[in-house]
Amino acid sequence: MTNPRSSKLGTAIVTGAASGIGTVYADRHGETSPPYPHLADRLKAGDEMPLDEFPVIA
């Protein structure tokens, strides 16, 4: 069945990352979505996530 409004509306995609107290970096040896290639150069496994990019949600 076809939605008659689908041709009139665009598609919206929302991506988010949430972190809490004690969140640490883990190297997953692959591409992430969204990509953060600069973190691999800046962090090692077990380092706390940078608050400027991943604010704590409490």
C-alpha cells in the first residue's frame, strides 16, 4: 500500500550519542556511525570520553 503523503514529505533522520558518568573509550577496530576518526588518535582504550563532544547526561 502506498502512502499518498509520502511524495510530499521529506525524510528526517536523527542520530544521537548519549553518555553517562564513567563512560570510557573502547577501540572497536572498525568504522563507527557517525565516524569519529580523530578519537582514535587522541584516546586509548579506557580513557574517559571527551566532554566537549559527549556531554554527560545525568
